[in-house]
Amino acid sequence: MFKSWFGRKSTEQPKSQSPDRPPSQDRDQSPLLSSSGQPVPRLYLAGDPEVANRPSGPRFPIKYRGPALILTEEIESISSAALEQAIRRRAPDIHFKAEPPPEPTKPGQRPTALGTYPDAIKAFQNGRTPLLCGVSYIPNINLHGMDRQSCVTTSWWWPETREVVARTKAHAVTAIFGEIEETPPKERILIEMQLVAAALDVLQTATAVIWPDANAMWPPKAFLSQLDRDKGEIPVTLAVAVKLGRDTEHLHPNGTPKWFARTEGLHAFGMMEVEWRAFSGEVPKLASWITAVAWYLITNGPIIASEDSMGSDAPGVMPPLVIRQEPSTTVLGTLAYVVYPQPLL
């Protein structure tokens, strides 16, 4: 779905034939021309061996916004052992002690399962300290002001978020303790998502998952479906949310504002967010196209330079784009990958 071509705008003259390669192996260097006679930037397939390695960056400190929350509409009676067993199934690389975890003995105590990741020997061999990972169920919740939190109010794909919050009586939280910045972000995110899935496997009245890194809220079935579908890969639509708004600085001819969109979640990978202003099309397309840019960055790293072009390997899937590294106009004081759609030539 997100296979894309990236290229670098260039005014260089075509290179001469390499002396150590036969003519049949050299790519046609004739410049493509539009109907107006202007050269068209060549788009190369990502990973093309004939394209020089791209510089990586800029990178930023990885930002972790805290544990995921799993909301329940009833106070459930679950055991620490049930949580541990679910985590073992979902994340077998998390190691637990041989003896069973302690169980709550008084009302209000939290069933909790905690293990270490990765295995201590493997961690030390790689110069890392194991993380303490797990899930804790809290048989209460403070809902004061929660219905006004950004993760609730900006999850436009789920209009019932406020009603779901109002029904909440308890919640579970993921636990990730240790040197998080020393853990590759993809690794940490996948482990934590599996912890969420383990909690959902146990909790019978779960109503929502809140993923702080993306500042987003998801129905449990949608979260599990996407996580299971991607089978060990980062589920980009969960890790990176697309936030929308009316772009009052760019109007349609009838005076109504166009759309703007910005990703939220790439900071957890140590990268800039992506934003798109003055969009006049359909919202699902905007969300899909900006997610495609996020997918490329997560898959390949921050290798998009200013003036890089993005196209599609299937006509009609995505419009031609140019991406620039510029100061953000939606979150002041930050840099962003800013998307500029290009007219078809």
C-alpha cells in the first residue's frame, strides 16, 4: 500500500558511461521532459542500488510520553498470574521468575505481572541493561478532566471517545522501566504494544486503548486487528496518529477553510513529524497519504532530504509530492517534514 518512489531533484548533467560497465547496463540518462519542455525530476525506487546512499538526519532525542492505558467499563477481578500468562504468550522474549507472581490480598491492590526484557545475558552481551516490562491493573481511575485531554478530543476517527471515557471505572497500564533511550525505538514500541495486547486478552470489559506516544485513542478490536495483521512489524497507523484541523489560512473559493494534517508519533522514533497544509481533497486520502510518508520514514530512517520527491508505483494512488525540511507552522518552535503537492505535468 505504501510502496513509493523517492528521488532527489537535481540539476546535474547526466553522468558519462562508467568505464567498468558495459553500455547495456547503464541506465538511460536522457532527461524526461514535460509538455512545456521543462525537465521532470526522475523518481527512483527506494533502495535502488544505483542511487547513492542518502545522508541520514536530522535525528532528535527519542521522546517517550509514558505508559499505554487500557480502559475498562467494569472493575474486573483478575489475577497477576493471568496477566503473566498472557504476556508470556504475546511476548515470549520477556522473562519472568520461576515462582508465580504475588497476588493481591486486599481490596484495591493491583494485580501486576513484571518481567525483564531482553534476557539478562543477551542484554549484557549487547551492552544494555534489561528493561523491566509488564502490566498492572488498577481497579479505579480518576476521570477528572480526562474527557478534555487531547488524546480524547483529537481522535477524529472515533467520535464516541468522550462517551467511552465517561463509562470508565478502572484501567490497566503498561510498565516499561529502565534505560529506555538505550533500547531501539522500534523494539520498545513493539514490546509495549504486545503488553497492551496481553492486557486486552485478559480484560473482558476493555473499551479503549490510549497510546500516549501518538496522543491517540483506539477501540480494542481495531488495535488488536492492526497489531496482529502486521505480524512483528511496526503498525504505523497505531504508532503514528494523523491529527486534522481546519486550515483557516487557506480557503476554498467559497470561503470555507481547507484541511491541515500533522503526524504525531514520529518523535518516539527520534524523527521530525510530517505536516501538510492547504489540503482541499477528501480526509481519508489525506490521512492515507501522510501516513505513507510516516511509513517510509519508520521503515528506512530519516533519509528524506529537502526537495526530495515522492510519487507512487501505481497511477492514482498518490499525487506527486515534494517534501521539505522546514520550521513547522502547526507546532511553533519545531522542525517538520512539510509536504507540498505538485501539479501533474
